[in-house]
Amino acid sequence: MIHCLQLHLAIHDLQIQFDKGLHMHKEHSDFLKLSSELTGYSTVDLEGTGLVKLFADLVENEIRPKVTEFLYDSARYVFNHKTEEERELAMQIYIIASPTLWPVCKAIITLWYRGQWTSMPPVWFKYYAGVEPGANIEPGKTYVPSAAAYTQQLGYRAAGAHPPGAHPTGFASWGIDPVFGDFINKK
């Protein structure tokens, strides 16, 4: 009987953790979907890095609530278009052409591919965002937000490589042709 109670409590704890995870996913779903569109990687691949929450929180803190709302509203408008052609055109008009949103999107792409974030420059805050930089934000400063951001960056994955000093490949791996995505070059 005690084992059944322990099992029931363990399942209940897992359900609570799962629900918290779903809440986090819903909370950052706009960021995740936009990141997928910008990087070309699926939402599953991006979630697999374990960096969605960290990156979403970083971006939202850096660009402030007013611009965050504008970014996600614009992204949702783009995603509501049914065909890929319509979404592409809407992306060009509402995000890429925007002097407020495109610098943020470029920074998000760099964040995912290089594992580093560059805060928006002072002129962006003053003229395009219409907001002051938040506390502890140095406009124009570049930094790596976490060790995981370095080790999970997409640039090495896209090149079929591993970041130096992380994800060891094993002895003599330098003599093996790189693997790109799911395709293996066979001799």
C-alpha cells in the first residue's frame, strides 16, 4: 500500500513539473516560433538546445515590454498567413523592413547561431524603440549569456562540427569527414 502511495505522489509531482513545462512553453511560444522562422531550425530542434527560456527572457529583458509586444504581435500577424509565400511577403513587409524589429531579429539570429548577444545600440533605443535601456543593459555590448549558449550554438551544428572544448568527438575524429544534419557522406 505504501508503494502505491509513493508511486501516486511521484506521478503527481511529475504532472506538476510537466504542467510547469507546458506553461513555460506557452509563455515563450511566440519567441520559439519566431526563432524557428528566423533560423530555419524546427521548434523541436531549438527546444532540444535547452536555451529557449534563457534566450526568450534575455531578449524580452533587453528590448523592453513595449518592443517585445510589438515584435510578438508582428510575428503572430506573419504566422497567421496560410501559405509560405504569403508568410514570406508579410515577414519582409512587417519585420524585415522595420527599423525597430529587424535589428532585434538579426540579434536573435546571431544569438542562436553564435551563442552571443549584442545589445541594441543607443541610437536604436532612442529613435526606433522609443524606450530607455533597462537596468544592467549596456547598449552595444556583446556577451555570451551562458556556457550552454556557447556549446549549443547552431553555427557548429550547421557546419557539422562541434564547438572547441565541448562535445568531444573522440580520438582521431579529425580524420573523419564531417556529418551535416542527418546525412552521412559515404565513401
